[in-house]
Amino acid sequence: MSCAVFGFAAQAGPSLALARALGVPRLSVKARHFPDRESLIQVEPSPRTALLYCSLDHPNDKLVEILLAASALRDNGAAKVILIAPYLAYMRQDSAFRAGEAVSQRVIGKLLAEHFDGLLTIDPHLHRTRSLAAVMPGIEAVAISAAPLLVAEIDKRRDPLLVGPDGEARQWVERIADRVELEFVLGRKRRGGDRHVEIEIPDAERANGRSVVIVDDLISSGGTLLAVAHQLRSAGAQEIKALATHCLATEAELDQLREAGISSVRATDSVPGPVGSLPIADLLAQEIRQRRWYPS
Ligand code: R5P
């Protein structure tokens, strides 16, 4: 055995799916929490390449635990530790937008680069920083696209109009629009607070009487989708659906989206949740094989 996928109990399902897709064993990372919430991490003996699976939604505790796990893996046989983080947190804060703010993307990128030999993620939120390699200097940091999975969810026969909520969404919506040969429009977003956004869709009238699919990388609170749906309904859209790579929204937030007239929300299973069902294991496995991170 030259490689194994290591997973925490909370992500046993997706780490096992990846191990099966690769045809390698899935071994466990045990996390015990002391009363004061410190974590004690324990790993099984590792082969030369350890693929540590940990999607980084709700990231603060997980960040500490993956650093401890990486160290334990190296102490127990791993010569190479690759982080498989389908959702990569802290990528949105790529600049100090107000005086005194930390540039989280730079801090977390550097931290991960110091502890891992490589990293694989899906559709990280890179806007002003063009490549993941720039965020994680010196390691093989790879971002793949969920477009093949999202495309399969689009019913071309309905000739839907694709909508990206803002300029940043161009990179995701354009890739999908090209594949399915459908037209898209982009909104303009102004964020007033964590849950409050204003969206203007300059070409909103094109949604009149049509089926519309909103495409984004991330649904967090759902505020962005609510604002877009409001615009589209006012413009006369007949049916509104939403597709995203990652969905962090709670059941209550998803209810609000339904009430706002979004009839279906689909996302990949990068983050466990009620709508995250499009399986990423094969996409990840395909990329890992191409990277030759371990001898087959
Ligand atoms: C931000 O620019 C992203 O692409 C998403 O549009 C955003 O993070 C969604 O957040 P929320 O669901 O909280 O509006």
C-alpha cells in the first residue's frame, strides 16, 4: 500500500467514497476533545502518501485538527501529506477591505502551504487572486471545477437563462454556459452586511416568461440568492432554480429560498447538508490520479 485516504469520523462518508473511487484504503483520524475543547488527534500508521480528507466548512476547529493530523501522519510513516479540502475556507477575504482587517486568504494559504505538500480543492473563491498557486506558495495547490456535475443538472430543453449574481460569478457561470451553449447574464452586487445584499441585474428583462438558473460558487446565508430571486421574479421569470458548488446554508435558510420562489437548489456533496448531493468523489479521484501524488 503506497497511499491511503485519511478521514475524520464526521466526514467518514465522503472520505470513504474517495478511497473507493481511488481503490485505496480509507484509514481514520481520531479526534478526542478535552473538556476545555482542545483536540487530541491520533492517526493509524500511514503509507508513504497520506491523502487527508477534510472539507473546511465551519473551519476554525478543523484548521487546528488538520495541522495536528498532518504532523501525526508524518511521525507515523507519511513522506507526503496532501490535503483534500473540497471546500476551502477563508478564500473570500483576499484584501483588507477596511483599515485594520486581516487578509485571511494570505494567512490561511501560507499556513496550509507550510504543513502540506499539496492541496486539492473545488472552485475556491478566488477573485482578485487569480491562482491558488499564488495563495499557497511552494506547494502543488490545485483547484478543479465542479462544472461537469452542475452542467448535468441543467435541463437544456427548457432553454434556461443562466444568471450569475455578480461579476465574480463570471468565472463559474461562463464555464457552465459554454458547456451547455446557453446565454447568461451577470448581476451587480452591493453587500450591506453579512445577510444583506442588494443586487441589480442590468438585463433582468431577459428572464421574463423564462426558466432561470442562478449559478454561484457558494451559498452561505442565502442572502445573495434571495436578492437575485427577488429581481428575477419582478422581471417575470417563470421558474427559478439555483446551482452552486458549495452550500453551507441551514435548513431554515433553505426554507427562505423556497419561500422566495426558488423551486430547486442543488449543490455538490463537498459540504454535508440537505441539498448537497452531487457526488464529487470521482472528480477528485480523476485529478488525484493525474497528479501522480502516489505510485499506482
Ligand atoms: C461571494 O461573492 C460568493 O460568490 C457568494 O455569492 C456568496 O458568498 C454567497 O453568500 P450568501 O449566501 O451569504 O449571500
